[in-house]
Amino acid sequence: MKKTAYSYEPPLEPERWSEPDFHTDHAFSIAVVGDPQRISLGDYYQGTKKMEQIFGYIASTAKERKLEHVFVLGDMTHMGYRNDANLAASHYDPPLTGEWENAQKAVLQMNEAGVPYSLCRGNHDDYMMDDYFNLPFYTDQFKDCGGFFSDPDAKHPKIREKNNPDGYIYWSAIKGHYEESIVNSYKTVEICGIKYLFVTVDFNPTENVVLWLDRILGEYPDHLAIVATHSYLENSGELRLTEKGETMFPLGFTADKLWDMALKKHKNLLMILCGHIFATTPVYTTQIGDHGNVVHEILVDPQGYDTGKTAEGEIKGGTQDTGLVLYMNFSENGAKVSFDYYATLLDKEWAATKDTEITLYEKNPLL
């Protein structure tokens, strides 16, 4: 996919930003998009195409960034759950299906470029997510375009499917799900000779979903697992507690129950990604599982920097739209990760995370 020339705004707070200086010595990267809901709302009311620019940038630069997967952590819409007149609030006029149509169009750019991705459902998305990103759509995301590995000079040609004469592989298609929905689903992939399991878990999942998560993690003990869900950490780094509940959609359990009932039990759990709670910079913390394995937890949610402008000129918060995307750049053995926190709407890098590097493990815990 050809890189598009985008229009960028100058940052209103230049001291917070630096010129992009991306890492190039990594083996592969994973991108994380947290809560673009206010940008989605602004696109709906203003007729802008900032969601398209965010995901278009991800798609068009995927090859040069060595991108292997994208996690979208939920709240792809701001008022997308209000699709019934009985749920109307304030000045919003349901149905706000335009937000969903914009989100679908934006994400489709990744399909067209063959960029693998997983979508989480947030509390602002609710059940309409399956209307716009249903199982056939999700499963067949690479049916016609294959992937980067059709190139004989691709990074990892050894893992191409031998029975595919054109060399395409479709390893990012959904492998399994819970109750015919993408909001609890998983995929498997091999990158640089390491097997990974990518799992998405619904916002405040029910007990049965948590039990399903426990089972799936147990079925792939030879895969390093990354679990993505909408709500998990507070911006203090503490786990969100079930007894505090959620005011909008109190569906079931949150972080403490997920950890105790499923996550901490599995030696193969490497990382948990989440959004939901605004944080000025990605929040990073660790926990120790029952097997002594270090579990890395990262909160990515830049929504507080996005204005959420409506036709009435209302501003929900922040200074200007940034479109921040966290790129996690992995070493070939998967042991070290460096961060690029890039504002796709400003063409700037968040200064506070520049040159940040974390060690995931000294030795692969599954070897």
C-alpha cells in the first residue's frame, strides 16, 4: 500500500513533543491503538476523516515499520452504543451509525494492506460492534490480499504455507471465538520463530467468558500469550476492581477477577494490553504469575488529548486531536521492546516515551 501524504497540524504544546526518530534495528513491531472515541465523534459531527488518517498511516507504513499486528483496544466510537431512541442522551440524536461507518472504513484500510489486527469492544461500542465487524468480515480479512510474505524477500519466508503456490499466508485470520462474536476471540501466529497467541476479551466479561479465557490460554502452552481487553488497569497502574463496578454497562468481571480466575494461572502469559482510562503516557507495570512468570501490563489511552469537537463547538477535553499510536518494537528473540509513541495527526513523537525500552524476559519462559 502506497504511503499517503497527510496533512498535519502543529502541536499546541510543542514542549511535549519531539521530531519522529523511529527505531530501525528491531525485528518486528506491534501497534496499539487506544480509545480513539473522541476523534470518531469529531469525524461524525465535523465531517473530518481523522480516523481514516490514523489507520491509513498504520496501513501505509506497515512494511517499513516491520509491523506484524495491530491491537485496537476498544471505544472505536464515542456514542456508538446509542443506536436506540430510548437510549438517547443530551443533544446526541441516535442512531449514530455514522460513527460505525467511519470506523469500518478506516479499519478496512488495514484489510486492503494485509495488516493483521485484533479489535476489542469498549463500553462506548457495545453490541453494534458485531454489526460492523462480524465474524465473516473478521475471519476473511485477508481473503483477497494475502500478506507481506508473498514477497520472496520477506522477513520470515520460512513460515509461509508450503501448500500455497503463491506464497500467501493467512495466519492472522481468527482461529477461535466465544459464542459467534469477535469480541472474545483469539489468533495464533509465528514471528521470528516464536509462537504467539493473541486473545481479545470483552469489556467487563461475564464469568463464562473468563472461564473460556482460562481454557484458551491452557490449550496453547507453547505460545507466548498477549491478552488485550478494554478495561484492566487504572492510570495509577493498579488493577481495576470488580466491586467498584462500571456505571454504563455493568456486564460482569473486571481486572481483579480476570487475574485471579484465569490470567495468573498460565506460565505462557506474557503481556496484557488495555485502554479505557486516560493516561498522559503509556502506563507500564508488572505482576508475577503463579509459575513465577513476569506478566507485563500496559495501559494505552490518549483520549484526553483529543478534543471531541461537535457541530455545536463543544469540546469534551484535551487540547487538540493527536491520533497517538504506540509502536512496540521487538528484538528478534522477543526479549526486549522499545517504544515509539507517535501522533499520526501531528507527525510528532511523544517526548516522554522516547528511547524507552523494557526487558520482557532474560530467557523465553517457555523454553
